[in-house]
Amino acid sequence: MDNDTSKKIIVFGAGGRVGRAAVAEAVARGHRVTAVVRDPARHPDLGRPGVEVVRGDVTDPESVAVLAGGHDAAVHASARLDVPSEEYFAATAKALVSGLTAAGVGRLVTLGIATTLEAASGARLMDAPDFPAEWRAFAQGHVVEFELLTDGAGPELDWLMVVPPLDLNPEAEPTGGYRTAVGTVLDGSGRIAHADLALALLDEIEAPRHSRVQLAVSV
């Protein structure tokens, strides 16, 4: 990729598996990346040519705004298991809308969860009678995030929630491709490698085709 088409991309949650895959794919395509983590000392291997590793808080609008200034797009791939899901994802959604808008960043691609998608019956997977309560509580965080992005983001911020299948498998072999559907579960194997998910994230940054929806991706 030549310098005329390269972008500056900020990745929140860059220390996780999906975040790392997004950073690697962005760098492979010739983009410059700011990798945001809570503690850079824990992720010394993230640093490489084209990547700046910084400390940041994706739940803090001011931190988001300061770090995101001068970037073309943002990826949100962070999660916390030590904070209630609804509380965490509500905070990140509000901070990203406020901070990215203030920084003039026009595109956000955030990561969703498959249980919030509709099945063939028209009901969400998380609404099935036998769905475990603890899993539903975690999924509800992404529901709230989606609602806050829908209601809170103005026309300045074009956003998309990319939703991998239930089997987001670090051991899955990359295929170099993926399928998509808007808002519904994809039939088939129901799995995807992190590298293939990163393809979808970066494709939607380089040439956005979907906006303000849940985009299911699978191989």
C-alpha cells in the first residue's frame, strides 16, 4: 500500500487476541497504528515498525479524544471481565462517541458478540429460554453498547459493530476470507480465525460498506 492510501488507525484493546490481530493486519496493509492498552509494560511485543504503543482508558472520553487526535479510524476490541458487562460497554460507547467526535475521527469499527444476533426464528440467541443467565448478562453489555451508539453518535461518526460467530477460535486456521450478514446469524460452520476477523475489520475501515448495523462475519 502506498503512502497516499495509508491511514492512521487507533486500536483500543490492542493487547487482546482480536486487538493484536487487527494491529497486525493494519500494519501488513501499510497503515500506521496507535495500539492502546492499559499497561504498555505488559505488552512489549506489540511494539514494531509502524506501531506506537500507548497507555489509555477507553472508558474516559478525554483519554479517547487526546489519543485519537489525528487518526482516520478507530477499532474497539477491548473487554473487561472484572467489571459488569453492561457498565463497561456503556462507558466505552459513551467515551468513544464523545472522544472520537471531539478528535474528528470519522470511522469506528467495534466488536460485538454473536448471542445478540437474530436466529432464523427472528429471536435473538440470548433470548432463548434455556440461555444461561450469566452469558445473557455479558451479552447485554453489547446490546447497551449498540443502543448507545445508535442513539448517541451523530453524522460525524460513521460506526459499525462487527460480530464474529460463537466459535471465535484462536486455533482456527485462517482462510483469507469471510462471509457477512446484517443482524442475523450466518449458517454454516459458525467459526472464524482471529486473522480472518481482522480482515473484516480492516476492510470496513479501508472501504466502508456497512454503517450503523451489526455485521455478522463467519467463514
